[in-house]
Amino acid sequence: HHNSVDRTQSQPTPTRMEYLQLLMYLRAFGTKRAYLLVKIFGQIGINIRELPRLTVEACRAGEVRGAEGKSTVIPAGLGRELLQYAEEQSVHAGPVIVTRNGRPIDRCNVNHMLSEAALGAGLPPEKFSPSALARMCWEAQDEVRKKLEPLYVKSYEQLLDAEQTIVAWSQT
């Protein structure tokens, strides 16, 4: 659901391996909140402003509604982790990722958490901003789409062929 912004090399994007390296580092030495934030930006591709929309209810429904009314699927595994985290934090409704006093977590806090984590993992922090993680997410989705395109075309042709056997003007 991303804008087709010119994504040049001037904007560093983590590789899948760097992303996994950061998650493994956070699992061992970080906070669960930082770990989940990396996964949220890297798997859903939402921005910091949309974090409050990532609610317990959205996780149960399996999708988060964006500001423009578009909804983004929450991968099942991430949804389960977020619901478990919400339960651990005694959050029964509303935004899952909040500050200790229940407020939405702000941009500065998120960026600080992610760059500290990247530095700790020995990775370049500029590759782990929410927008860089979102780019990684969209690029992975685009790659999957490209790989599926021939299958889509073939399936559509099979549908048309099946219809043609039923409604063809002349059976040749």
C-alpha cells in the first residue's frame, strides 16, 4: 500500500539478514518492546504516526486500518506476539505499544530505541529507522508479487480457457 516514492540508494535499507541479526540481538539483549517495534515496521510497514492504530482489537482482527482508511494485514505470528505482549503489559484494549504511563510512544523515543539497538548489534543505525524498515518490508512484498505475476497470468488464462469451452461461438 506504499507510495511509489523514488527509493534510491541514498536511502539505506537493511537486508533481510541484517533485519534478522537485529531481531536476534534484541531477543538476547534488548527489550521486548524494541524487538516488537522492529518487527512492526519491518513486517507491516506502517509509520510511527500509525502506531496508535495498532490496537489489541486490530491484532485480534488481523488487520490495522491506516489513516487513509486502507487496511494492512498483520501477519499471524506478529499478531500473536503483540497480543501476548499486550497481555503481559495488562493492556486489554487500545494501542499495544505505549509508554509506561499508557501514552502513545513518540517518534524521538522510537528512533532512539531503534538506533541504540542497531548500534548494540553492530549494525548501521541509519538502516533501522521506521521508514528504512518499512522500505525493506515493501521491497520484500514487491519481490514476492513479481515472482507470483506469471502464476497469476497463467491462472487467469486457464479461467478464460475454461469459460471459452463453455461459451465459444464455434467449437474448434
